[in-house]
Amino acid sequence: MIRVTIWNEFTHDQPAYEGGIHGYLKSVLDTEEDMVVKTATLRTEPMTDALLNETDVLFWWGHASHHEVPDELVEKIHDRVLRGMGLIVLHSGHHSKIFRKLVGTSGNLSWMDGAKERLWCVRPSHPIAAGVAPSIELPCEEMYGEPFDIPQPDDLIYVGWFNSGHVFRSGITYHRGHGKIFYFQPGHETDAAYKNPEVQKIIKNAVRWTAPTNMIDALSCPNVSSLEG
Amino acid sequence: MIRVTIWNEFTHDQPAYEGGIHGYLKSVLDTEEDMVVKTATLRTEPMTDALLNETDVLFWWGHASHHEVPDELVEKIHDRVLRGMGLIVLHSGHHSKIFRKLVGTSGNLSWMDGAKERLWCVRPSHPIAAGVAPSIELPCEEMYGEPFDIPQPDDLIYVGWFNSGHVFRSGITYHRGHGKIFYFQPGHETDAAYKNPEVQKIIKNAVRWTAPTNMIDALSCPNVSSLEG
Amino acid sequence: MIRVTIWNEFTHDQPAYEGGIHGYLKSVLDTEEDMVVKTATLRTEPMTDALLNETDVLFWWGHASHHEVPDELVEKIHDRVLRGMGLIVLHSGHHSKIFRKLVGTSGNLSWMDGAKERLWCVRPSHPIAAGVAPSIELPCEEMYGEPFDIPQPDDLIYVGWFNSGHVFRSGITYHRGHGKIFYFQPGHETDAAYKNPEVQKIIKNAVRWTAPTNMIDALSCPNVSSLEG
Amino acid sequence: MIRVTIWNEFTHDQPAYEGGIHGYLKSVLDTEEDMVVKTATLRTEPMTDALLNETDVLFWWGHASHHEVPDELVEKIHDRVLRGMGLIVLHSGHHSKIFRKLVGTSGNLSWMDGAKERLWCVRPSHPIAAGVAPSIELPCEEMYGEPFDIPQPDDLIYVGWFNSGHVFRSGITYHRGHGKIFYFQPGHETDAAYKNPEVQKIIKNAVRWTAPTNMIDALSCPNVSSLEG
């Protein structure tokens, strides 16, 4: 059973999703037999140590209030990712403290509200693309454009085309320590990307792909002895 | 001095370039003080062993006559790339024998004549992008679209946007053995991409980047002795 | 159910494995509930189209008779990998026609019989390393040493240390088309690496990781129309 | 002219290098006609804004006093790397604030004083390996062993073999923003790795490779307009 926690900033309206993005995504994942899903928010359902310590895969959606997330929480999440927890960072989470801390760059990009996006799969052998259509059209989404200030991804799975003339690395992975990370660009609060059935397949696949492979109890930097006599 | 050889199939009209693509590219590179440039074609100026053995960086443009290129020549080029020669594969060279042999895949893609392309740089730290504008607009170019059947590139430098709704990994690198490879998508024979000043900067940078780092005389698979007594 | 076929050259003695390496590996995998395992050899149980077409994951062990493998069979395997079949290349398969065709390089290395090897995991988040010890000691194995003429792997999972003073990229992956490839260095016919329980875990994990994600019926290079009116 | 600054913690004895590691490395680079070299230390020659702003490539050697480096300085270095400055992190700098901030992981490893190391080049086409012997023996060096908690490098150039039975990814690169980073494992203060002529070639090559390609004035995350009418 994969223990999923969906963290949503939830400090401003998310008009496309009644009950908030966390509530909506929970309803999408609740039907999966191998997942048990909880939620947390910045102000109304704060993340607790107990919840974090029982999380296998953490979703992160934030936008306007990244600076309010306590550094101490960011440190705990960072430690847990390096020890094996999966992390799925959505949309405007590219500027979250935890994403920037894990990738090491600014996460900057160019942006514009209101564009048509088409996602193209460029890595059909990746488990996150399993059973998903080769391209997906999103009638309205916030445009995020290159240059996207990120390290070259370990896997570039989706490239986004926008009718505004821009492109974006929209579905990408990183390995950090024992943990796996998936960043996915769609998900503006005024649009409805997460209601797209193909997007939902991607999200479900991402949960299974980021689920821990080899969780460890603590990081260490041991002084060792020679193995050769 | 970098010894450049530009190979062009040259079996059909190349209306955008009087004297052929090889002749035009030679004129672009001839003004560079650190390059000496020669040309070869499939039928009229066949590649000789002597010329190949004195080539540091080989350009390859082919389209309709890939199958006419002798397998023996492909083997020689393959061997020389693994020993350190640089290779720059242009446009429809994605289906050339030598490109497919070096990358290991089919090189398939989707295509459509006549689109507007905009190249976006996604790796500004790469020497091939040095001094080049962050994006380049090509008013008319043959559209090549994903899925592009290639291994994930070692460096993804340019992503192409097309007004037909497609995207493409348009500027990519591979390391094979001691050699470096750059594939660049623009360059249809009816358009004029190589006359674009920013494209010319990319091509010149690519020559310098693919130039041999550590050329070796022969490949080998030696039976060795223990280094530890 | 994952349909596994183990191909073994089997043209010379394999003293460490009664019944041959294919027979031994079959016995290891036969106990897995999600796998059904068949075998093929160069001369006595030739690979048929029917068997290949019903294979999800193909093992390849060859050593002295790579040149006897028909080019036509290599083409068929290559096509099937690009369409999604998994491939696990073992030990001296680094010089097999299919491995060289898929990676694009010579597969050369340095070698020496009879060394102690220790495998170190450098990518603990990879599914192939799931549940496997961080390092594995093999008392006797054929030394394969760098430089190993391969493209930089998509994932470097295991690095081998040898008491002869050498190192090797011993467990590596590639994505080619829709297919996934795992190369694993241990497996000399006079030693007993495949009897090591940790090695067996790696092999079982590799079957599941290379199993097809998105199998397709045929490769194609379509002429498409604009998606934007 | 490449403006090099060598930062050395210099809070404890560095017995192998009279005048400190910074002084010794300066003497190695001072003879290069395309480099002008300055130094800085934690306490006696503090890094100033003026010096940092005129640095193209920054060396970083630290060991016991990482925590004394001001966070404000780390932020400034981070910003400058993302804008294009090269960074060469040496040996125990794996635990420096700036290295951890750029790579996103803990930088943990296993370690043991006093071992013999042999560096093997696994990427002979990389400019950092230009003209360098395929393997380099260091009679005495501090052992750093896997697992090394780092992201998979963009280029794995050197793998270290140790007579203690360990291996290490000893020469690796990362791209972050517009900047290039090289981490190199040898360089314990009681040994003399930097006096090895082949190591000196690597260091000189690394300066040229990490030198800025496209330096920018400021990071930004612009709100843009449609490029398509």
C-alpha cells in the first residue's frame, strides 16, 4: 500500500477545483486499490511530523505563499526524500523551497496566463508514460516557457508545446539520494488539467514510480575500515 | 587548425543553396581562421580514405539516397568517430546509415513540409550555444516532430517549436567512444536556415565543440595483467 | 505474466553451471509467480520467430560465437527492442552483435581472467537495486576493466571494484525506442556469480524493470498534417 | 583571459603544501598564459564582493570549517554560478555549503585515511581529460567511497579505485543554470595529489572547461507575451 499525502498551499481561490486541488486529487487517487491518501495544507491542515513520517509519496502544490512554508519543514522533507520518499511537484511548485533545494537552481521560467498546451511524450519507455496517449491537448493552461532554470533532467518524458510560441520541459524526473522526484507542469488553479483522463493516468503512474525503492532510516557519512585486510 | 569535411549527398536539387549545401556551408566556414574546409559528395566527389583520414570534423547531409552510401564507408566513418573524429549530422541525416549506427535506434520521427520553427535554447551553459540568441525564428522549415526515436541525448541544447503544433529535440549531442556528435534539425534544401546568422554561430560552435579531444590510432580490447602484484 | 526467454550461445563448456547458463537461470526465475520462462540456444534450440514474438524480456549470453548469430535474427531482435521488448545482456554479451547495434559503440574493454570483484551500488533509488545489499563480493570473476567503450549509461547502478586494480561500470541501463536494456557484467562460465543470492535479486529486479511499458506493433516515420488548422 | 580565484578554508595545517593549498595551486596556474589567478581564504584573506564579481572560475577547498562560511557569501556564489561562473570543488568540499546547495543532496560518502588510489578515465572525449593519461596512480590519498550521495553527474569522467576495496565517482561535472561545475576527489592536505603532473593537467583543463560560456547579469522569471499574434 502506497501512503500518499497531498500538500496544497490553499491560501487563495482554486476556482477549477471545488474543495481545493488537494481535495480533487485525493478523489482521483482514492479509487486506486494500492494507495491510501491523506491531505495537508499550509494553514488549515498543517503537515505534522507524524504524517510526514508515514508518507511514501508527497505531492506539493504551492503558488503565492512559498515563503510561508517553514524552513524547518523543508529540511524535514528534504531529509525524507534523500532517505527514499517520493516527491511529486506540481505546476507553480517550481518555485517552492523544497523543489529549489533539491534541484539546486532557481526554478525560474517565463510565463503567461491563458494558452493552449499540447504535451508530447518523448520517452515512451518510461513507466510514467505507461498507457498514456502519445500527445495530450489541454485547451487552457498557464504557459510556462523556456528557459527553465533546472538541471538537465534524469528523464525528460514530456515536452509541452504552447500556441503562444513557447516550449517547456513539462514532465521530468530527478533522483536525489534514495528518493525519486517527478515535476509536472500542468495544473493552474483556474484551469482543469487534473480532470483530463490522460493527465490522471500520468499522475497515478507517477505515484507508483516515485514510491520508495530502498527507504533508509538515517543519512550518514561513515568512517570505514579497509575491506582488504 | 581544425580540418573540416562537408559531405553532401547532392543527388537532387537544393534550390535554396546555389552550388549545393556543401558549397554554401564551406563558404560560411572558410572565413574562420582556425578551420580548413573540404567537401565530398555521393557521386561527383566521392569520399576517399585519404580525405577521411585527414578529417577532424565531418558534416553529413543526406536525404533521398542514404541507401547508396557504401556500407564499407559507413564502417570507416564509424571507426573514426569512435577513435575521436567529430561528426555533425544535419536535418534529414537523422535517417543516414551512420547516424543510426551510432545512436542505435531507427531515427524515425513525424514530418510535414512547410512550417514556421522557433528554436529555444534549454542549455545555455553549453559551448554550442555560446553567443547565440536564446531563441531563433525560422520563417520556413520542414517540420520534424516527436516522437523522435533517439536515445536520450547527452545534452539537449535546442528544442524546436513549430506552428503546426509540434515540438522536436532539434539540437542534441552524443558521445560515442572518443568522438563527439552533434545533430541539428534545421536545413531543408528548399529553405534557407543555414543563411540565418544565429544558425551559423551554432554551426561554427559545433565544429569547435566536436573537434577531437583525444584521438587514438586504433580500437582495442586488450588482455591485461594485474596492476597489483 | 512476464514472458522471459533466455538465449545462451552454449557452444563451449560452462563448467560452473550444469545444464548451461540458460538452464540455470531458468531454474532461478521459474519460482517467480509473475514470470514464465523459456530458453533458446545458438545451435541446439534455435530462436524462432514465434518464440521471439512472444518474448517480453530477452536474456542474452554469448562469448565465443557472436559471429555465428545470423544478422537477420539480430535485425528482428533490434526491431522488437525498439518496439518495447526488454533486453538483459550478460557478461561477454558486451561484444554481441545486438548489444553493439543498440549502443552504437564497439563494446571494447580490458580483461583478465580470475579476479575478486566487489559490486558497489551507486544508484540506490533504482528499481533494479531494490532490496539488494549496498555491496556484493564475488570471490572469483573474470575482470572487465575500463575504458569500456559504451555511451554514458542512462542509469549507472553498479560500479565494480577488482583486486587487480581495475574498475568497471558493471550494472548499467539504456533506453532505446520503447525498450529498456540492462547490461550486467558478472557471469563468466567458470565462476558462479549467478548462484549468489544478491545477484539473483538483481536479475529478478531487472526482468521486472525491463518488461515492456508501452509495446507498439510497428515502427513508422509518418508524414503528418498540421494540428493547428 | 580567465580570471581564476582559489578559495581555501586554510584553518588548519596543510602539511603537503607549504603556503597552503591555495598558494600551491596558484603557482601551478600562474604559468598559464590565459589565466590570471588570485586567492582568498576564510579568515585571513576574506572573499570580497569585488573579487567575486571579477571571478570567472572559482576553486573551493574546505574541510573542517564549512559551517563558518557565511550563508550570505554562499548565496552570492550560488547566484553567480547560476549566472555563468565556473566552480571547481575539490576533495572535502563535497560537504561545503555551496556544493550541497548546488547539487541538492547531502554529499555524504564513506571515508578512510591513507589508501592508494588509481583514477580511471571513463569519458575520454571530455575536454577535462584532454591529453591526460588513461589512468593515474596516487600512492597515498584519503579514500572516499561509495555510496556518494550526489545526483547522477552530467558527465562521469573519472572513477577512482582504492586498494581498500572501494570505488568512487572521483571526477564529475554538473551544469547549473548558466554555470558549469567540476568536482574532483583527490586533494587531502597531508598527501601531494596536486603535485602529480597528470592531476595538474586535469585541473588546468577544468579551468578552461568551466570558464563561462554565456554569462548573464541577473536571474529573472519574466511575465511574457504571446509570440504568435
